[in-house]
Amino acid sequence: MELGIHTASVDEKTGIQALERIAKTKLMRVRQEERREFEYKRHGTVCLTANLEVATGQVICPTVEATRTERDFAEHIARTVASDAAARPLNV
């Protein structure tokens, strides 16, 4: 393995529901656990695209958008590469 090479895994999760609870969480009391109401407000869906640096498990440049197109994905990858100041083109 050559030193200075980063291996990143890219994954996406589409159609995540953006939800917000209507009522505040009720705080714990003596002999009673925290309570949450079941009702929530919907705010549509979002797409999450993230990179994981395999060696460290660190998330690199996550992107949350309303939709994901090929152009969005290409821009996400470009931001990921640009985030590494020491990145250089790979000789393939």
C-alpha cells in the first residue's frame, strides 16, 4: 500500500422523511422516563449522500438535498476531492 492514498466509500440514502415532532419532549421525573408524543409534522423527503473514509471511519463532506440528479452527485464527488488539500490526480 502506498502512503498518502485515501480510500473512501460513497453511499446514498434517498427518500428519507423529514419529520418534526409537534409537541416538546416531556422531561424525566422521579420514577418516570422521558416521554414523547407520537404526532409529527411532515416536511417532505430528503436525499443524503455521504462518503466514509475507510481507514478512520470518518464521514467526509455529507450532502443533504431535496433531490439527487447525476449533476448533484458529480458536484458531491468534486467537493469531496477538493476537501483533501493534498489530493493529486491518480496515474491510471
